[in-house]
Amino acid sequence: MADKFHVVRIVAYAGVGAVYELSQAGAGGQAALKLTSSSLTVHRCMIAALFGGSEVEPEVFGDSSIIKRVDPFEFLGAPGPNFQGDFLVSRIATQRFQAEEHLEVFVTKLGDNVEKAFNVSDPHFQQIVVAAFSAGPKRGVPLDLVLAADEIVEIRIGGIAGPFKDLPVAVGATDTPVA
């Protein structure tokens, strides 16, 4: 894949990894593409690219949508996406036990001062939450949470890209292609 893209939005799913919504650099949000990975290293790079307004050149395994490598990119300082979401991370804390540790995340819904706490163990979620919390000078950037039975099952951060090319996205698929 020799084209350069901007990361527009990241959608992480509990226990399976993330989908990265990309728009072609210079296309004004058009010619969008969805790629996926369960790699935390890829995830960290894509979060950095989202916040840095960077242009990335992802390589995928064969004809799949699974990211194999993100080629070298630089921080452009260009404005990132118009961050959209209904929640702000107001506080974070850590908790560690003998066999487990997690991030305690406190969020408020925009326009509401009621704080709600969640224990977040998923490492993809943790990275997004910390990035959203530390991104802004006062309140960070908004994100969307999908809840089920008072647990976070999906986090979305960034703007909206589209329309997407018709590539199947295998969320939760292994990053090692089957021969």
C-alpha cells in the first residue's frame, strides 16, 4: 500500500483489538479505508498519528485489512480530526492486585457533571483513554463509549471518515495470516 493516509478515527473493541478509519491524504476525508490490528505496538503508533495529524503508510498482510507494519512517519502538527464524542475523561487512577491491574477511568457525559467510574483492563482501551485524557490543555478530547451491563465494550475516538472502500474488516482476527 503506497498511499498516504490520515488516521481519522479509532474504534477499539473489548478483548479483540481495533479498527482504524483512514482518509487518503489530500482527499478531504474521501477515499476512506478501514484497517484492523490487535497489535498494541501498531495501536500506539496509530494513536500518535491520530493526535499528530500525521500521514501514515500502512502495510497489510496480502489482500487483507490486517496491518502488518506502519512505515516511518513524522509528527506534522497538523490539526487532527474534529474530535467527536459524548464523554470526557475527567480523572484516571490505577489499581494493582497480585494477579491483575487495571485503569480506573472516571468519565462525565458532555453537559452533565455526574461522574461515572469504570475499571478498564483492556490494553487497547487503556491507551485510548490515557491519550484522550492527556490530549487537551484542560479537559482532553471527547470520545464515545458503548456500554453493556455497566461495562465499556467499545471506545471510539476521533472524527468521522467516509465513504469507505469495500474491504472486509476482520475485527479480532489474528495479526498472523493463515497460509
